[in-house]
Amino acid sequence: MNRITTNDISENQNTRTLLLDDNGRIVDDFIVINSYEKHKLLISDSSEVSDLENQINKYIILEDLNIENISSSYERISAHGKGLIELLSEIFRLNITESQNINYEDFSFFIFFDKSKTLEWIDIIIQSNDIYKIKNILSNYISNISDIEFKNFRLNNLITVLDEIIGIHPLELSMKKLISFDKGCYIGQEVVARMDTYNKIQRKLVTITSDYPFEEKKLRTKESNNVGLILSSLSKSLDNSKFLGIGLVKNKEINNPVLCGD
């Protein structure tokens, strides 16, 4: 497994990593948890459960590796916010300083610190049968937000999800934290190393605002020159002012106004 993903997942590390294709473009973005005896728990950000399994089987040839889909047995809760780690330490009466398995009362769960994010972000992985227990506890301290509120938060903080970035080079998305430049080969490594060494990154992930909805993906100048594309956007304005999106824009055009569509 370690030889096909971008980050170092050996030595019992719990981390987020990428699976790339031969051209160095993103295939999957997933969490690896090593705290389950001899097994690794892989948590994909894909909306299709089978995608990660199929992609790993495509690249694993000689390894003795068995993959089992247990997605129906686990649930995942994501939480973010300043002071979140301190709050969770108080709730569960522990000094939580790193990703770890936690035994609490009559159930257990895993807390994953997502250090790839630019703010405090944790994922809680718990067996489906116990999800109601932790929800009851957290509901006293942490507020739920709607899907559109969460997407608005993501876009404002340049946080992408997998379905928005498949086929994109990770360095264009500022994903260096998900890449080990010391561990050796992985699928797509030569392309990533070349882009990094020779500064071949020509586009950057940015927040884009508009007076009108983003009805197309293509971004262009007034002269109709292609300058990038929209990766994701809100279909309506939350505050009845600007429409919000994120996209990849050519470096030389980042500070210039752009048009959406043909």
C-alpha cells in the first residue's frame, strides 16, 4: 500500500493521503488509520464506496492484500472550529493531543486530526451501532449545520471534497501536506516531483465571487482567453449578495476580473 500512495502510511502512522494516476492527477483522497490491530482502516472521501477498492486493486499486483468493504459498519462525523481539540479533551476527560482510539463509557471511537486542513478539523470514526451515543454527547456542545452552510464554510476556506478535484494535479490545490517527498516512489511521483522542482504549477486554487450564479465551469478573460475553471459553487447566495465559488485560475490572472462561460 505504501508504494502507491503519496504520503507515508507505514510505521503505524494515521494520516491522509492521495492516490494518483500515472499522470499525477488525483484519483482518490482518503484517510488511513493504523490502529486496528494488523489492519488498516481506509476512509475514502469518494461518494461512490467502491471507487477506492477498485483503484487500489488496479495498482496492487504483487502484494498479498485483502480489501473488505465495511462501510456499512462505520459512521463518520466531521467537526471544525477554534478550540475544538481543547473542548473534546474536556468532554471526554482526556488530554487529546494526537489521532487516537478512545474508550469512553461503554463504547469506543477513533479521533483523527486532519492536519492537511488550515484550521482545527477532526473526524470521528465510530461503529454505526454507537453513532447515536456520541451524537447525544456532542449535541450539547457542538452545533449541527446544514449541507449548504457547510458548503459555504468549505468554499470560504478553500476546502475541497473529492468529487470536485478528481483529475486535478494536487500541487495546483496546495496539497503538499498530503505528499511525502522523502519516502520514494508512488504512482504519479515523477510528474509531481517534476512540477515541484521546476515550478510548473501554472494555476492556483482561489475563492471567486460573482453577482450572478455560476452556470458554467469555464473561466475566461474579456478577450475569451481560457484562464481556468470553476470546481464548485453555491447555487444560491446565502446572504442575498454575492454568489460564491472556488476554482483554478492561471497565476497571472489571479488578481484580474474573469468571466464565467463562453
